[in-house]
Amino acid sequence: MLLIIYMIETLISSKTRVKLLLKFFLNSRTKAYLRSLETEFEESTNAIRLELNRFEKAGMLESDMEGNKKFFKANPKHPLFSNLQQIVRKYVGIDTIIENVINNLGQVEEVYVTGQFARGLDGNVIDLEFIGEVDSHYLVSLIEKAEQLINRKIRYIIYTREEGVALTETADKKDRLLIWSRA
């Protein structure tokens, strides 16, 4: 895991570029405009604009106007979209969580990332929602191992299938990112 972080930060020396990759490729439904990114990233609009234009010119981001604001989002038709999403998920540690927690956990139906990461922001805590019948004692031991592997804390909540269905119908899709499904 540390090797992946080192490789990403070596290959992509611009912190702004890394933030934009996280923002748009963790949750491909994320949309944002320049001023909102300036506030969120606490960086100058010039640095952000430069990177947004590079990504758009390369076809990795697409944009559309809503009123007087130019909104950007990931281009899922780009030939490297899936690869970029996988790399970003490896960088964050989601792939490790899936491998070490979900696969041997019980009758898990779906797993969502929520909170900061679902909105495309990096952070020290990964929030997860598990839907299904989960062995919570086993989950705690697996999460402790995963936290050591990814050097981040993991918060979780478990919903029954019925609660999960109700939540899916009412929750804002921007705030939940499906990372695993039995179906």
C-alpha cells in the first residue's frame, strides 16, 4: 500500500492534480465548478483551472454549463476511465478493504463508501455502510487489520436488507458510492 502511495505521488507531483483525480474518479457522478473547488481545496483558482483544462483537453473530464457556471465531471467514455478509477481506489485503499473485509464477512448484499470519500475528498477516515447480514465481531477484527494496511481509520454502520432498501430510496446518490455488490 505504501508503495502505491509513493508511486502515485512520484508520478503525479501536482497535489492539485491528485486532489482532482480523487474528486472526480472516486465517485464518477461527482460534479463541481471552479469556485467550489477553490473553496474545497483551499488553493488558487489559477492552479485548479490549469489542471481542469489539462484534464478536459485530454478528454478525462467533460464539462457543461449550468447558468453561468461551468461544471466538470469524469468522462466515463474515456479509454482510461476504468484504469484511473482503479488506481485512485488503490491509492485510497478501497481495494484492500474489499479484499480483506467484505469477501469473508457473511451475507453482505452491498457496501457503500459514504462521507468525504464519496464526495471525492481524501481524508484519514473511510466511512462504510454494509447492507445485509454481517458478523459484526468478525468485521471488527477485519477492520483493525485493514486499518493497519491502509493507514486510515474505518468507521462503519450495518443495515439490514430492509433498512438498506429504504436508505437507497431516500439517500442522495452523491453522498454514497457503491463499491461492492453481490448482484
